[in-house]
Amino acid sequence: MLMIEHPVLGKKVEEEITFYFNGQSLKARQGQTVAAALIANGIKKFGVSRKLFKARGLYCANGRCCSCFVTINGLEHSISCNRIVEEGMIVASTDGDPVIRSEIDGN
Ligand code: FES
């Protein structure tokens, strides 16, 4: 749910932008966090837990719990509640452990 007109603060309309979640084109308001944009589009499941594969999503909304990890523009395990959504941003659910650099390098 997006509040356009606040009873005390008045009307505030930000420019609409487009981003992508798991290949789906979605709309967001400039200045929203990625997590807020996903919730505003009805998406509550951001990924699954690494051990039990249970649904994860927004929990603390202030960068402390790590429940809202997603992959943003190829960067795995980005905290979506702290990151401002950008035009054309590519977001994907994170469904497992990140690729560790040593696995890529073979070290
Ligand atoms: S919801 Fe807790 S870190 Fe994002």
C-alpha cells in the first residue's frame, strides 16, 4: 500500500520508475527502498532461508535482521530494506548461499 495523500503532511507524489523482480517488470516511486517497492507490488516473499528453505521477507525494516536479502544488479545478498530502488534495477530473489569468492577463484 502506498500512501499518496497524508492527512497531516498533505499530498506527496514522487516520480514513477520501473524495476524488475525475477524478470517481472514492476513500478516503484522514486525514493522507495527496494523492500518497500516489492511490498507495494504485493510481493512478500523475497527468497528462502538457506537451511530450511522457508520464505523470507521484510522483518525489521532497518537493516538489522538480514531477512530481506535479495540479489540486486548481480550482487547477491543485498539488504533490500536499506537500498533505494533505481530505474531499471534488476532484483532477484536469493534462494541459497552466496557464491563465495574462494569458490570462484579456486583458493
Ligand atoms: S528487514 Fe531486517 S535487514 Fe531488512
